[in-house]
Amino acid sequence: MPSVKEIVQTMEYGVAPEANAEVLRWLDARESFGHFIGGAFVPGADGESFAVENPATGEVLAHCAQGTEADVDAAVQAARRAFPAWSGLPGHARARYLYALARLLQKRERFFSVLETMDNGKPIRESRDIDIPLVVRHFYHHAGWAELVESEFPGKGPVGVCGQIVPWNFPLLMLAWKVAPALAAGNTVVLKPAEFTPLTALAFAGLCQEAGLPDGVVNIVTGDGETGALIVRHPDVDKIAFTGSTEVGRMIREASAGSGKKLSLELGGKSPFIVFDDADLDSAVEGVVDAIWFNQGQVCCAGSRLLVQESVAARFVEKLKARAEKLRVGDPLDKSTDIGAIVADVQLQRINALVDEGRGDGVDCWQSSAPLPNNGSYFPPTLFTGVSPASKLAQEEIFGPVLVVMTFRTPDEATMLANNSRYGLAASVWSENINVAMDLAAGLKAGVVWVNCTNMFDAAAGFGGYRESGFGREGGREGLHEYLAGKPAKPARKPLFPKPDFSAAPAARTAGSAADNTIPALDRTAKLYIGGKQVRPDAGASYAVRTADGSLVSQAGLGNRKDIRNAVEAANKATGWGGNAGHNRAQVLFYLAENLEARAAEFAARIAHLTGSGQEEAIEEVHLSVQRLSYYAAFADKYDGRVHATRARHVTLAMNEPWGTVGVCCPDDSPLLGFVSMIAPLIAMGNRCVAVPSQVHPLVATDFYQVLDTSDVPGGALNIITGEREALARVLAEHHDVSALWYCGTPEGAAAVEKASSGNLKATWALDQTAIDWRDPAQGAGREFLRRATQVKNIWVPYGE
């Protein structure tokens, strides 16, 4: 018999199977599942079904109904019928239902853990110790938000019917991430689980019945991707929440464009795991194991890119290989298993193809010698070294237990390599120097950063990405925002302005003529404003600007695609603006307000002349613009992040960060106030803007750039391109170096920019210019503008020994 010391060295120990008889009895009693609609299980409309298999054995566990258009419509209508009563309940009453669901889940943790493992293939230790406890935590946490939502989010209400589509890697946890906040906010839901892993969602439906949840509040429709597409396209769904691949997220963005649906996307990732030479290397090795081999690497935030400081790289890789050799690959129901089964054969084929391609490119590939079971979908821990930052292995999400290794020398190089990705979901930094770790964390383009830890999750901390990893957050206060909408405001005055003349032919001058012996005024050409300079349009074209009665005033530059390109380049060079302290940005904004006020009479006269408004109304618009600049100047150093109260021993910092370069398309109404109200919160938060002002009254904005020149606004922080709003908006939406886009115009224009923005999945905010009274601070200013002007990065910093 081996000694304890020998066992610790060899890691040879027997199996420890988890019993699954209870789950098998539950499956045998049902054999097939229908949809959960209106509080009851119902058969599919056309009787079609699909098989659900255990990826560890290939055994068929059950058959589930294939959702059709009729099924989706029935579920949406059930949710719509339930919405008035559910949203009308006091928050305390909704909290009681969420609390009941949390308790019921907690009482059945073992059942759900085993069912999740059989359905998904992940090790029982992960289902039992991580996934299901977090599911319970989310329902408890959001029961608390249900109590507080009315007082903590004044002026907000539920969105309505929420269509939710979840992936197969964390089936029940993703359900909790979406259902719990939706119900807390007063919404009703139609959820589609992944076709590979629908069983825990259907078991959860049974708990909804047991908890007495009102019929139609939660509806679950099973099916493949086409069923999800039906939910996205359904006209009576008010919000879409999707977690899955970037490719599908892009299609959802296109399909929902212009529909008015609220949208949040949590998509793919290629997260860096950064190890400095002063790190605790043994702890970092354990971190890598959790980062890439947790859940077989089938994690959107998996630390799949290992960046190691060059001086310790060889030693670290050897330690990692030695540790990987001790990992056990096998039966997920064995409590001794470290790595379970890949979810399906099609995913296994994809992993094999990408690994074979990497080998074909001549990259060094190492794989664990751990024996693989003869049946089921399994893949060994794999490590690629000597990988180029531009290689497919380093850029594409493999979604399997495959790690690529690169080296760096300096913190700046580590930051550059880490940010060399179209994704930006998560990152992990390992260093015993807190200054190095926090400086790097601030520079990483990722929605979540873990310091000396990895894969930390909690219901109190938001989770979500930058760039093509999506937009929106799940969990915490920021996650609840995704399920709330502003209560309808009173309609604003609808602007009645002449349509701009974008034809190339210049209009006749009316300022004076030789016949009446008057001296004509010097022609003042309104140029574009790019990089802190007045420049002529690339095409040399202009368009006529007229007053409300149709009289010609002047010409304005007709910007085009190249002008937008130049403005974006200028904005991207002005990175120092975002790096300024909030206090410094505040001083510039106050200075801007001061200089605008000094020219109030001039701007009021211009506005009155162009719009036909009275002088008093024009003066009011200027003074309100000054106030708005001062308001956001005050917030520049006061819109603070938070420290989330997560369960683990971590200081979890939620930092508000600027998007970077933001496109802004401004309304025709209130040409100065609307322009200022949209650009001020963005630049106050450290963004750089490429702004398209009112296409009808652009001269107000071209007067404004003279104020910029005297107010210490750095060149490139604010760029102004006049011209046809819809054409320029589309260019901004399609531009991959524009991180976000605010559009205020027509519903048709909003649909176009939402669809065009799917290229790099930039966040868009579309406003109907006829529905906002910019003079009303409740509509035209406030924290919602600041929230939209920032994205939240959560940084987890452990403390204690």
C-alpha cells in the first residue's frame, strides 16, 4: 500500500463517483420535454424534437421540443399578458418570489449539480462548488434589488418582455445572470437555452411552478439557433439579452437594428493572463490552470493567451507543464476529475482543426500525456509556445483547453500585447508589486481585470466586455440598468425646418449687389474642425444653409467619408485627454462655459436668425448651454466608480472608463443646446468626439469651434464635421476605430446606424430628435448621459494572506 507521501508525489488515487440515480429517475419519468409557456409545460406546435446527449458518453438523455414561430409567439404573448400585473407588483412582492426561487435552488443544489454535469460534461466539482452556488447567490442578490429598485433608480421602470438567449458553457448560471435581474426590475422573460444543454433550464421551470410564480412571467422555449432568431425578430419583444459567439452577436445587432429593442451582448474573448517576473510563480501556475483548463477552456473569459516576462518564461512554462501532467481527464461525475468532456462532437472537431492548423504553421505544441476515455468527447490540456501575436492561435477564440504562450520584457510591451486583440472581455495580472499591477490593470482594454487571481465572479460585480466582446453588463448595479428604461417623457416640440439643400450648385448671394452700390460683406466660409484646426472639406463641396423662412444665409462644408477618417485619426491621437485627471477636464469645461457666456449675445442672435425663434428663446438656449457645460464640468471629477460588496476577500473596484473615440450625431432642434448636451458628458468623462452637428443649422457649431480655440480644449478632443447627418452617421457606424456612437435623428436613421455598427459591435445610443425637449434637464441631461458616456471595468484585488 503506498504511503501518503508517495500518493502526494504520484497523484495516483482511486475514483470517487457522484451518484446520479435521482437525476436518472427524473429523466426516465419524462423522456421528452415540451416548452414551458404560460406557467405550464406544453408540446411543441409541430411535434418536432431533438436529442440531448451526455457528452461524456454519447448517451441520449432526453428529447426536447424544437421551437417554432408559433411556439415563440405563444411564449411572447404569455409574457406580454403577464407583464402588467408583474411589473405592477410592489418590489417587496417580487423580492419574495426571487427569494423563494433562491431557496428552492439551494435545497436542490446536488440535483442541479449532477444534472448540469451530465448535460454539459463539466466536472462535478465545478458544478457543485462554483456554478450552482453562484446561481443561488444571483437570485438572493437580486431579491434585494427588487426591494430597492424603485428608490435606487428613480424615473426608471421595466423594459417589458425580455428575450434571453444563453449558451451551453454555463447553462444554469447564464440563466440566473439574465432571469434574476429581469424579474427584479419587473420584466417578464422568454428564455431559450442552448440546444446542447437545455435540461437544467427545464428543471428550473419546475421550480417556477413550485414557487408559485405567476403564469407567463418566465417562459422557456427550447430549440436551435433558428428558435433564437425568432425571438430576436419577434416584434413584441422589448429587449434582447444574448451571451454567445461574436459572430452570432453581430447577426443579432443587424437583425434588431431599428426595432427599438434594447440590446445587451456578452460575447467572445481571447483574454490575456500576464505574469511578471516578481510574481509568486507557483500561485500563478495554479491561476493558469483555473484560467484555461476550468470547464475544459469553454469559457468566454478564459485566460487563453499567456504573456510571461521573458526572464522567467522558460522556468514558468516548465512548471506549468509539470502541473498539467497531474491533471486528470475523464468522467465528469468522478469527483477526482479535473477536466471533463467537450460539450459536443462538433465543438471537439473545431478545436482539433484549429490545433492542427497551429501545428501546420510550425508552432511548438505540447500536450499532456493524460489518458483520454475511449468514449465521449475529450481533449487533453494543450500548450503552444513561440506563438506570434498575429497568428490565428493568438487571435481567434478556440473555446477549448488550448493555451498559447508569448513573452514580453516591459510593462508597456505587456500592455500592447494584451490589447492586441479585437476582444476585450477579461484579463488577469500577476505581480507582487501593487503599483505595477494596478497601472497595468488601468491600461488594459478589458471589462474585468483580476489581480493575482482569475475567474472571480459574484452577483454584486458587473461582468461584460469592451470592443467585440460586446456591450452591456451582467450582475451588480450596472447589470440591473440593462433591464430598466426611462419612463416615457412628454413629447418635445417637433422641429419645423426646411430640408437642407445638399446639391453641388451654389445658391445665389443675397447679401448685397453692385446695383444698389452697397459693399458686400466678406464671405465667411464655415469649415470643418479637425484636430484643433479649421479645414476645408476633402471634396471641396458645400451645401446651402437657410433660415426658417428659406432665406439663404451661407454655405457649410459638406463632409464625406475621408473627412470622417481624418477626424477619427485626430481623435485617436488625442489620447492625453482621457489620461487627464477629472479635475483638469473640469477646468477646461468651466473655461469653455465661461467663454461661451462671454459671447452669449452673438450666439443668441445667430440662433434667432437661423431658427426663427424669438430673441428671448434664443438667449435662453445659450444660457442653458452654459449651464449644461458647467453641470458636466462639475461631474468630471465626481462621477465615481464603486467598490462592490462581493463575497470573496477582494476589493472589487468598478471603474468608470471612457470609451475612447465616440461618434455623435446631433439633433436639428436646439442646435446649440442639443449639440452641447451630447458632447459635454462625453468629453467630461474623457472621451474624444467626432461630432456631426445639426444639418439644418450647422453654423451654430462652426461658430462654437471658435470658442474651442480659446478654451484650452486639446486638438482632436472634439472634431466637427458638417454635412448630411444620415450619410455621415453611417460612416461613423461602420468605422472600426470608433468605439461608440450616439445618434439623435430619425427612427429610420437609428435603424441604419444600429445595423451598420455590427462590424465592430460598437455600443450605440439612438434617440428620436422629435421626442426630447433639450431644455428640460430631466430629458436632456443627467446621470443616464454619464452612464452612456462610460464603460465599467471591474478590477478584483485580493487582500489578506
